[in-house]
Amino acid sequence: MTTAAQLVVVVVGSSLAVSGVLLVVHRVRVAGALLFLGAVTTVAGVAVKRAGHSDAPLFGWTLALALLFPLALTTFPRATWRAPADFVAIATVTGAGVLATTQWRAPSTVGAMGLAIGVVLIAHTWWRIERSSGDERWALAWMALGTGVPGLIAGMLFFAAATPSGATVAC
């Protein structure tokens, strides 16, 4: 990872940490705490990478991207189970995130779990926006916009990235 990429990760991680603290202050405690922990884990991964460790940051980034951030999004703005769909989404995201984190050295497992998490996040967020109203609908719409656009860009960059053999991941 280049120095410029590390700087970008630190800036985005710092922004997410501040956002997490602000959410906790405004009584969105579960999602805010998860967002803050994910941001700290991401920034710590850069620090560990700069210290010369090659594998440890990958574990931290997998933990943040596959478990902490998706759980923060699933529990936003409140961690309540008002319907079976909420329970199913949280259980699926947690299970897939734990599996991806425990298998962080297996790119195919992490990729498959990332795809499952992404599909569940999109479906659950859409379902919650459709069934909410007022301030909660606005909060969910902004969350979807703020996470969806960067998520789609990151996904496209991942599939366009070259593998160590020089081939691209997707045709």
C-alpha cells in the first residue's frame, strides 16, 4: 500500500471515528460505538503496516470491513428488532462477518462473505427505508447515500484490480 493510500485510509478512518463519537453523543450508541471501533481498527491497521508488519493489518481491515462497519449500518439508527427482517439481517451480517474475520487469509471466503454482507445490507436498508417515515427515513436515506456510493466504487475497484498473476479478478 502506497503512502498516499495510507494517508487516505487514515483521513477516512479519522472522519469515521469522529462520526462515531458524534453518533454516541446524539444517543445512537450501538451504531456509533461500532463505527468508532471500526475506524480505530482501520487506522491502527495503517500504523501496524507502517511499522513493517505485513499480515496483521489485513486481519484488522477484514474485522472492520466485514464485521464492525456492516453491524454499525445494520443497527443504525437504533438497534431494535421490530420485525423478523431486522433479526435476520443482523444475524446474517454477524455470521458472515465472523466467518470472514476468522478466515481472513482466504480471499475467496472473504470475498463470498463480503458479497453476502453487501446484498443483505442493500436489501435491509431498502426494506427499512420503505417502512420508515419522517426523521428516521431521512437518516436512513443519508446513511445509504453516504455508504452506498463509496461501497460501489470500492467494489468496482476490487473487481478491476489485477491479481498477483496479472489477470483481473473479473472479465
